[in-house]
Amino acid sequence: MTHSHLSSAKVREQLKHPIIDGDGHFVEVGPILDDELAAHLEEVGGKSLRDKYIASGSRPFNTANVLAGRDNPAVKQEMRAAPSWWGWQTKNTLDRATSHLPKLTYNRMDEMGLDFIMMYPSTVLGLIHAEGEMGAAVARAANKYLAGLFAPYKDRIAVGAIIPMDTPQLAIAELEYAVKELGAKSVVIAGYAKRKLGDKPANGPQGIWADHYGIDSYYDYDPFWKRCVELKVAPVSHSSHMHLRVSRSTSNYVFNHIGCLGTSHESLAKSLFMSGVTRRFPTLRVGFLEGGVSWACQLYSDLIGHWSKRNAENIMELDPDRLDVPKMMDYFKQYGDETMVKQLDRLSAFFSAPAARPEQLDDFHRVLIKQAEDIRDLFVPNFYFGCEADDPMVAWAFNDKVNPMGAKLRAMFGSDIAHWDVVDMTEPVEEAWEMVENGIITEDNFRDFAFMNPLRLHAGMNPDVFKGTIIEKAAADAVKKGL
């Protein structure tokens, strides 16, 4: 079957709505970034803080040489998982330059078919896992640098601020600075904080667990979510489980990379939902970038399925104390083999043993689920899922015949420009539009994907978030009609 094939610019021309890129990327120029961070740290903390940073592991890295020394057995043991390597475009020099130069990105946006980009850094994304005061200081330096770099282009590009989530206090401090001082429209967080097991120093990944800020967290992160609501900014997660998963390879990056963001996002979403964050903060919107949406469709369905079997009422169907042991022994006597029949008294005592009981029988007690519709209403409007243009699983998000209770999950377009998986920056929009051409989503679905859902994520927190931008009127009109 033959379909028309439009360029990204032509796709945009025929649409009656803007296209918001929910996840574009900028690649920092290592030497310049290093100088900027060191200078800022010296300004706020003196030469000692600058020197500490230079000697730390928080400095920018270069994917062209990140593999250096990997074949050394000691280094291999330390890394435990093959890292991202050769991560930036080289054959397409124009795109490579675009990834480093905000002005060039800005000038090419019409060619890309993009009206507005929510832009996130690349090299310093690792700072979302920053630990302690030093990590927070480096994150602030990076935020200050990036805000200044993109300031001339704020009518079409908003750069996200990095929020270290090691503790709620550090997170809130940087959140307030980023929003109130730098004017950040979006903030990016890690999907988890790395914690050490026990009192002994961590011995590789086996000595670390992932704290997802909700269930069984070391800290109460509610003050952070509350402050996000008060400051009217949606946090988005952009981290992976690549180095924390049990199944990982020391030699193969593709093995490690496939699914690494989705598994991290699934754990975070589960933790926030099951700990009742969306119940306590119903206006909070959370984004999960670059991991697709298929994991979320599965999670949404699984939450409903588990609740239907293990809610406060139905869990009693599984209460071991309800078992009619004498009747059970009649069945064993009638249908059991000779060994069983000879040991009926022993088996009767085994099945009659008192059941161990948790303090709380209802695993959903924190989120106060009374009916299945509550899960839909506390999941669908609160969570947003960044999907790349060539991801056909986007269709699942909009398939209300498959998703329980006719739900359409909030999948949103994220170009991922500047990273290795975008060979040509002018192609993501046309690739996404091919889903319409091929009949797997409708034009209305595409409008949700490329405009309404990223708008719902950010304007759902702050109706004026796009004020002063090129899409101000379109956003305001959509908000007025109801998100």
C-alpha cells in the first residue's frame, strides 16, 4: 500500500495546531561547560570548591572516549555495565553542529516542523543523580549556565532545569532557585535516588538500592511534590536503570539500553501511584521522557487487575484461615495418592497452621482506591509519556478498545534530537505523521500526541506557562476550551 510522504515542514504546514516537542536535547560542548561550571563554583564557594569539582567524578565526559580503559579488568568490574558510547552524530555535520548551538537549533525549527521545544541537556543529565552538597552545587552551576545560554531563544525553546533528588531539602532548594530565579518552565528529575544498603560502604551495584520517592522511601518527598504544585511546574523524569538492573552486560550497550528507561519509569510511576502521591496532589503532573508508553499501558492494566483481586474486600477470598481443612482432607482422601492418604493427619495440621498476616491487608490503602474507576482517574490525567517518532506502540496509548475502561493514555511526542537515535533532525515529525498515514492513529490522536498532551503536562500545572512564546495564543485558546 502506498502512502503520501510529507516532509516535517509540510506536515506542520497542513496542521491547524502547533507541534510541541516534549523532549528535545542539547549537547554541551565539554571544554566550555567545564570552564563555566568551574568558574561558577569558584564564584560561590571559592577556589577550594572549584578544585574539589575538578577532582570529582562530576565533570563532563566525551562519548568518543568513554570506553577508554574498559578492557582493563578492574575498570570492567567497577563499571558493571557497558555505557553509552559514540552517542553523537558525526556523519551529519549540520545536525552535530545544531546539537551544540542553540541559535542554529532555533533557526532550523521550521525546517524540523517544530513550533516549540522543551529542551533538556545531555552530558549534565547525570547530575540529576548528584549526591550531597557538592552535587547540588554543580547542578546549580549547570542550571545557571544553561538558562543564560538559551535565554535569547525563550519564545520557542525552554531549557529544563536539573533537580538533584538525593534529599527533599536539596531538591526543593534547587527547584525554587530554578523556577523563581531562572524562570524555568520545566524541571528534570532522576527516577530514583541511589541508596546504600546497610551501614557499610556500597560494594558495586549489589550494595545499592533505588529509592523511588514513594513506597518505603528513606524520606518523605511530599514537601517536594507540594512545592512543585505551588510553583506550578511539572517535574519530568529522564533516568534509566541501566546500571542497576540485575540483567546487564559489561560488553554490550544495546543489551543494556533496550528498555532501561521504561523500567525506571515504571518503578517511579508505581511508587508514586501506590504511595498515594496522585491522590494527595491531584493537580500534580509528572512526565516520563524517552521510555515510550507501552510500559505505562501494561502498568495501568496491571494496577486494575491487581486491585480487582487484592483489594481490601477481595483479598479475604485468599485468607488462609478461611480454608475448610476437614473438607480439604476429604478431597485428599478421595483423590490423593497413597503417600498423601497415609499422612492425612500431618497434612491436616499443615493446612490448619495459623496464617502470617501483614499489618495492612490492603496494598492500595495509601491511594484509597474504592472502585476501579479511581485508578483510571488518578493515573490517566497525572502521568505523561514521552515517545519517540518511530515508536509504533504509541497506537496502544490511544486504543480505548484495549485499555481498560476506555482510557487513552497521555503519550506525547519527543523528538530526542541531538542523540544517536535521530539520524536526521528534520525527520522526527514526518516519522510521527506516518502513523496517521499508515492508519494506526487518527489525526485527532496526532493532535493529542504532538500538541495537547505536552500542553496538558505543562499548562495543566501552569496555564500561563507558554505566555510570551510563539504558541501563546494557541495554548491559551486550548486551555480556555479545557484541557
